[in-house]
Amino acid sequence: MTPLLAKSYDTSSDGLTYTFTLRKGVQFHSGAELTSADVKSSIERVTAEDSQSSRKSSLAVVESIETPDDETVVVHLSQRSISFVYNLSYVWIVPAGGDEAQDRGGRHRAVHARHLEARLVDHARALRRLLG
């Protein structure tokens, strides 16, 4: 798995704490820059008690999330999980807060690690066709 939103992560020796360092310059479609608050909010949206997400059970090990600064996300787990980082790759990261998280049609304007690279390639192809 290639990290596209985080440049690195560390795991505590007991396997219960993951510290992610986000890449600088990652932007949403709106132009707003990705921050740790966006990541925290997006994970909490999936794990919320009233969440209907199909990924909720796979992230049930998330006990708490800290954001000590805009580029750092610290996730504490209730138990070890060898699939935790993999499961995070299925979380759509949307801007924290209401209005910025949606476009005019009410759809979420997300950055998703698995699809970001494919979108960039598609945009490059479209530009080449347009520009000749």
C-alpha cells in the first residue's frame, strides 16, 4: 500500500497507538488543505454510534483520536489490529465541518487515498486530449 495522504506512521511497541504524519500540500477539491482535524472527523464519522457505514465494525478497535497539530494524527486502539492501517484505506476523508464537506449537489468532496492517484492520472489524460 502506498501512502498518499500520510508521509509516514509509527506504531507503539505495544501495538495500541499509531501516529500518522500527514503530507503537506494535499488539498480537497475546494482547495482547502488537508489537516489532522479532517482525518479525525472522518474516522469518527465512520465509528460514530449512529453510523451506518459498512466499515464501522472494522474500525471498532479505535478507542480515541488526538490531533496535537495540523499534521499529526494519533490513534489509540482498544486492542491490537494487524489490519488497522489497511482498514483506514477505505475511509473517505472529508473536510471537518458541514458546508465545506459538500459540493452544491450535497455530495461529499472527499480525498480518498485509494482513488486519488487514479483521479490524477485520469485528469492528466483528459488534459492531454484537450490540449492535443
